[in-house]
Amino acid sequence: MQIQNIRWKHFESISFLLHTACDVIVQCAAQALAQRGQFSIVLAGGHTPRAVYRLLRQAQTDWSKWHIYYGDERCLPRDHTDRNSLMAEQAWLSHVAIPASQIHIIPAELGAEPGAKAYAATLAGVGDFDFVLLGLGEDGHTASLFPGEPWNDEHGGGQTIAVTNAPKPPPQRVSISASRLSAAREVLYLVSGEGKQQAVDDWRAGKPIPAAAVTPKNGVDVYCHGVNLV
């Protein structure tokens, strides 16, 4: 596995972490809009990203140039409360003027295999993402890339993974692959809570956890709160 270049940053308060993450996303968007005329971001699920999304409602930006993608999705109906896309819509996207055609939801309700193939087709014409937001599970997983399961696959040239045996419910999911998540200009992990300590320790020790498989050229930033970096 390629060695990951990591910049660790510890935050004394969760509020500072959230506001810094929000500011970094908005700054990255401004740079992308100035240089390329659009901004592509991959969203994560979870409580900490949700809090960042709520802050993003107030951002001063040209929302019409934003393109939204999702790192992973559970194979559930679109209106299910556990869908990442529904969470992001309620916390942020329904409050800003991003065109619906530029919000690229994973059709995971089709099932893992059909959903993965469909999202690979969506990503086929997309270049490097401008920004990828990721979380870290207590077992070291990120997106829906789990220990002991494939992190890369051959759907659509390796763009997506059909997850059929996730260790937490629901077992069926769709995830962007580690190699495709690595095709990004900026990658930011948000890590909050004492329960993540073992995963952080394993990561820092160089163990091959899923979070370590995302290896963009510019390295990754990891914002931490509630864990020790020793």
C-alpha cells in the first residue's frame, strides 16, 4: 500500500475544529472557482460532518458552481433517516442554491451492485475532486471501506465498491473506492471522540487500516478532537 502523507492537527474544542473545517472548505471552493470555474466536493456521513454542513449554510460563495458527490451510501430507500444524502440535504443542501442537477446522489436504493455500477458511470467523466471530506470509524474504516473487505474494485475502472458484507448494518452499501477518493486535490478527515483512539493509534503506527488507503498526491489533513496524538 502506498505510504500516506499525513498532517495531524489537534483541536482543544470541537467548535474550533468545526469552524476551521468549514473555513477550509470555503477557501478551497474559492480557489477552485477562480482557477477552474467550478468546485467538486465529496461528502461524508456522520455527526461531525453534519455540524460542518450546518455551518456551510452561511458561506458566501457562488453555489451555482458547486458539484456535490458522496463518499458512500447505505442501501436504503432515499427517504430513510440513515441515508447520508438525506442528512446532508436536511442539514445544508436544502438551504442553499446548488442546482439539483449538480447534487449527485448515490442510487444505493437499487442495491449494492447496481448502485455501484450506476455511480461509477456518474463519476466516469469527472476529473480529480477538489475536496474530499472523510470520517474515521472505531475500526479504522472510512466511507464504507471496512477492514477485511475490498477497498478497490473493478466497477467502472475501479471508481466504486459494491459492499455486501459491512460489519455494521445495513450490510449492503455503495462506496467510492480508495483509489478514486485518492484522486483529489485536498482530503480532510474529521476525527472526534475517545472511541476513535485505537483507530488513530493504529493509523499513526502505520497499520494498514482503510483510512490509510486514501493517498492523494498532496497528502491528507486529519483534524482531531477528543483523542491523544502521542
